[in-house]
Amino acid sequence: MKPIRLILIPEPGNQPAPYLVVEDGMVRERGLLSLDAAERPEPMRTVAVAPGADVMIRWLDLPAGGPMQQRAAALWMLKDSLAAPADRLALALGPMPTRGEPRLVAVVSLSLLQAWTDYLDALGVRADVIVPDVLTVPEPVDGDQLNAVVFGSATALRGAGFAASVQADLVDLVAGPRRVVAIGDEAAVERALVAAALAPSVNLLADPGRTGAAAVRRGWARAAALAGLLAVSPLVLIAAAAARDESNARRDAGRARAEIVRAAPDLAAAADPVEALRRRVRAAPPPGGVVAATAALYAAVESVEGAELDLLIVDPEAGMKASITHGDYQDIGVIAGSLQAHGLQLTETGTLDDQGRIVSDITIGAAR
């Protein structure tokens, strides 16, 4: 297994950062990264552990759908708990849960996420993953227990379906009737950090919205389409603005429906022509046929070092789907670019961290 660097981002932004280098599940190196170091650290996969006090973490019962739909649905569910507009937030999803179980959701301010990224840049490293410190704390088996680890001035609390970083004097208030078990042994904390580096439960960098292209930034109509809702309001909105945006959303939705019906009259009777057209496009044969698309996919995967094609399914109803295991979150972008050159479009429908590797589920269709 390739080495992984784990960095603990300190609360004060002018302090050096403790780090570990993990290889084959063992700590190979320990030290501090300084802001004024003369040499840049060795390039390798990097997992940064950020202060969790400013990260909202919830487990939500999300509707079925792709990552974008579930992100939009999560923002809708959390709208009363967040005090910032959606376009100032990054929302990341945890691994796909067992059917019927809630899904881990983490939300952080984009400005804070950018500050952490800038700090890491100053150290001379680029993070592949940023995970809040509270999600490195082991989850207890006992549902009436909270495990606690002190990071800086905050105490990270982890329980069944619960995670929060609080000040020390608030621990008893937050814990309520649950028993708090402090993990103070440095070796135990280090083992938990190593486990998080190998299989981070969430990646705050994974939200496409932080690039400025998120659907939630484009108003109610786009968010409604993604979440499968009639209307999804921004998180902070006065009544007058809400009425205006709702009117715009209805107008845009009506235009989209009319355009789809014009292009595909047979969909006019569908309850939701937009979704019906999406299903048709997803299931449409790729240009050149399945054989040509499969060859292009194999070539694209082979062009990325360490990437492997785990599963390929061609279904007349669901279209062409695949599962790829790879080592870096940017790999899917490289594979998508290769497919684009063949007139194909890759759509990522799910990601999962698996022991330091990434498993991405994708669909392949004609480029639009």
C-alpha cells in the first residue's frame, strides 16, 4: 500500500502541524510541518484532520438518488439548522449506508474550508481528504455511551449516530444521560487517527459545490430538479425573496417541461416529463454501440495508474453502469476526459472510501 500522510490542522493558523506517515497500516514517520520550512514535503496522498467544532454533522434519512440529489435533499432537511446561504456551504456525504439506515452528512462553511486549504498550501501540501477530528473518534458499541477525545481546546464526542465537538464545560450538558468515556491514551488516539487516514468516513473536499458549480447556487428550480422536490428554498431567505424565487422556479420548470414535451411528444403524458427524459437519456445506447463504449472505458481506466474496473453492467432499461476502484479523487476526472474524447459522458453516482482506496460508481452515456 502506498504511504499516506495524516496532518492535524491546529486551531491557530500560525502554528506548525503534527503529522504521521502511515504505510502498510503502521506509522512510518512522525513529526511537525512548519510554515517556514525550506523544503516542500514529499508528495503523497494526504488526509487532513480539521477542527470539528465548526462542522455540522448529522445522520439523515435521505431519499434514493445520486449524490447531487441527496446533497440537495440534505440541505433542504437542514435548512432550519444552518445560518448561511447554500452557496456559502460545502456539504459532504458519508459512505452509502445499508438500506434503511441514515446517511452521514457533514456541512462546513466554504470560507473555513478555504482557510484550511490555504493553510495546507502554506505547509507545501495538497490534501486529498479533509475530515473533521470528531469523525476520527471510534464509535462506541454501547448506544448509551459517548467516546471523548480532546483536540486542542475542544472535546470531540462520538456516539451511535452522533458526533460533535464542544467546549469542555459543555460536555455534560451535551451528553445528557449518556455515559462519557474519555480516550486519553496517546497510542489509542493514534490508532484511531491511522484508521481514519486509511478509511476516512467523509471528505469535506468532495462537494462539487465548492468549485462554484453546485446546483444549490442556481436557485430553487435547479435544486428542486436535483432533490426531486417541488421547491427547495435557500437556507436564509426573507419572505419577499422566497416568493420571488418560488415564482421564478415555477416559471423555469414550466419552460423546461414544455421544451421536453416539444422534443419528445410521447413523454407528454408522463407524470414527470423531466425525470422521464433523464431516464431515457441515461438508458440510451452510447455512440458507436456498447462494444465501442466498453473499449473506450477500458482504455480510459488503463491510462490511470492503479485504477481497476471492478464491474460493468449494460442494461436496456438502466443503461451502461460501471464500478471503478482508484487511488485519487481526481482520477475520475481523468477518466471522464478520456471518454469525452470518444463522445461519451461519465456521470459519477456514488463514491466510497475503502481501506485507502476509492470506489466510484458511474454511468456512461452520450456526451451532451
